[in-house]
Amino acid sequence: MSSAEAARLDWQQRIHQASGQVARGERIELAAPAGLRAAPGAGHVTLT
């Protein structure tokens, strides 16, 4: 097993989710900082 594979396995065991999965939680509405627009994504927000 490579060190990258060992690190990924360790991460999966600690977090209990495979990479790329999104945990659903309650939706939080936050306004974008002044002068920026927010575009929601899967588990992230992009500010432009």
C-alpha cells in the first residue's frame, strides 16, 4: 500500500465518508460579503 493509499484509508476511517460524498445538513443562509456574489455548490460556495 502506498503512502497516498494509506492516507486516504486513514481519512475515510476517521471521517466515515468516501471522498466526493457530501454530507447533508440544515441549510444556512449567509449573505455574500460586500461587492461579491455567492454561487452555491455541493458542499461549498463560490464567491465572485
